Amino acid sequence: FARWAIQQANIVVYSYHYLLDPKIAEVVSKELARNSVVVFDEAHNIDNTCIDSMSVKITRKLVDRCVESVGMLEKEIEKLKEENSTKLQGEYQKLVEGLRVAQERRETEQVL
């Protein structure tokens, strides 16, 4: 109902968090018309809200999990490189063998 009401209203009063915090605004404020006029109450707190909404908290646990994930990715990449190298070597051998057979046929045909 709230989204419908926002579209119908001439004036909408709500916390500036709903407009400035990207995580909240994407859900709540997307129904607001582009030509809407917005008046912020308690605007002296806007700068802190903007800083908080665009900040990222990095903990030691998060860094450790990222390092672990990178390690897993490195292992997977090495595994794929080995598999692809083996496949490529096999394809190369098939190509060389096919060229050798084709050359032998050409030489045989020339003799006949």
C-alpha cells in the first residue's frame, strides 16, 4: 500500500534515511517521482548518515574469509590450468597425427 500511496501523494514526509541510504532507497524511494520536492527535517545529521551509509566495516574475520576464498580460487585455477593443459596437449597430438596422415596420403597419391 505504501508504494501506491507514494505515487498518489502530493507531499510525502519520511526520514531522509529512506532517500539517502542506497540500500534502503532502492526499495523504499524508487516509487518517488523524479520531479518530487523533498524537504529534510533534522538535516544537520545528513552528513553523518551519508558517511555511514557509504562506509564498509571490515573485520578481521571478513579478511580471513576473503584470504581463504582467494586461496580456494587459486587452487581451482591451478587445477583448471592442469586440466586444460592436458586437453590442449591431447588436441595438439591429434592435430599433428592428422597432419602426418594427410601428408602420407598425399605422398602415396603422388606415387600412384
